Amino acid sequence: MAMKMKKKPAKKAAKKAAKKAAPKKAIKPAKKVAKKAADPSSNMGPKPKHGEFMWNELMTRDDDKALSFFENLLGWAHDDWPIPGHPPYRLCKVGAKSSAGIMKMTEPEFPAQVPAHWCGYIAVRNVDESAAKIKDLGGELVHGPADIPQVGRFCIFKDPTGAVAALMTPMGGVA
């Protein structure tokens, strides 16, 4: 006695074959993709190494004028990153990569005598440990360690010659 085999309809078989051929890749929900796009650290490239300059930031009282200048000079694009109670942080981009930031200086955090300036951020494994060494090495802590939500922990210091820079432990750590 011969067994009868049921034939699958062609449409169902084609669908099953297409599913098997498709790569086993997780598709991120739209919400996660949108959150990643809003996160400035998500498109900054690979993790920086300890001791490496990782970010540059312009502090100015006229962020619109500075932004227009650099967009016209260098072709930068930008995204505004909202900061509650403050003007937006301007993320400057070269292509898809965030390359610098522009922050509007406001009083009282920045007294009138503080001029516009660029500040370089240096990656470190642990901001708190590095900040604790600054005074012993002849430097001065200008802004103690603090968190920047979705970015990392930073401090600002003067080296023994009076030059200002910042240290940063990025949220994802260092390489």
C-alpha cells in the first residue's frame, strides 16, 4: 500500500525557502535605532585609548555664529542635542561621524571674563583617579569630576603651565 504525500502549496513552499535563505540577523526595533541616533556617543567611532585626545569642544557665547562659520568653512553638518534648562549642545558632524561639539556659555557657570575657547578632552580609564593626581603633579582642578548623561564622566583642569584641558571616561569605557 503506497502512502499518499501531501503536496505543500507552491506559495507556502516559496515562503519557507525564502525564510531559510534570509540571514539570521536581528532587526533592531525602530525605537532602539532612534535612541542610538539621538545618542552622541553612538556615532563617534571606536573606543579611544587611555591618554588619547577623544573630543574637541568649542565654548562660546554665540553658538549660532560659530556653527554657521564652521559649517560654511568646513562643510560640517550638525544635530542639536537638547539639555533641559540650557541652550542645545551642537554636535558637529563630518558625514555620519560626530567630530566636535559647540556649547553656548551662559552665566553664572561662565563669568563674562571667560573668553570663547576650544577645549580638548583626553580619554582616561577612571576620571576620579586621574583627577585626584592633578594637584600632586602641579596642576589645578577647575571643574571636579561630574557625569554627562549618555556620554560619560569628565573633569576640567589646568596643567602646571596654565593650559586648560579636560579628562573623560566615556560611557563605553576606553580601549
